[in-house]
Amino acid sequence: MPTKNQGRMAQDMKRELIAIIGEMKDPRVAGGLLTVTRLDVTPDLDVAKVYISVMGREGGSKPVVAALNKASGHVRTEVSRRMHIRKAPRFVFVADDGAAYAAHINEMLRGLENDHPAAQAEPQED
């Protein structure tokens, strides 16, 4: 499959996945902020790795990822039906902690700026 069509297929799948996950009634999935950050599909459409970012949950992302992996058969059927494709990939959901890590780094940088106020002022050039 050409890379142009594969990229378009991945974007369409990502859009459908977001809609399907939003309609799920599982309490482990519903509520909180859940984002599909990236979707990687193999060229033969056998496996699709879905990266999920979860914010605002007490238990973290592990229960959400477990619930989505348990419902991956349902998600696969729905994607196949909505996109009108005969062979939908097997979805593997993985936690993506990139957003939480970026927020942590920003907090650390703000702490450094508060500790060293002289570093905030830019040096003047003559």
C-alpha cells in the first residue's frame, strides 16, 4: 500500500476511533480527558498501535488502557463497519505519557524561574 494512502487510512481510522471511544459506556473509559495522540498502522493492515493519553484520573491510564484492550474486538468491528473495509486491523492500545511528562517539565522550569528571579531578566547588550 502506498504511504500516501496508508497515511490517509490511518487518519480516517483515528477519527473513527475517537468517535467510537466517545460513545463507549464503560465507566473505566467514560469521564476524564482521554485523547488519541497517535495511531500507527502496519502496511498490511494487520495491527494498529493506538497511543492514548489520559489526564484527570485518579487511577492513571492503566485501567483505561486495560478496558480499551478488552473492548478491542468491538472497536475493530465498529471501525470495519463505519469505514466499509473488509479487513480492519487488530487494535493494541498503549498509554502515552508524553503530555503528563511535558506538564511535569513545565512545572520544574517554573520552579527554577521562581527560585532564581535574576535569571528571568535578559542581559542588556551594549
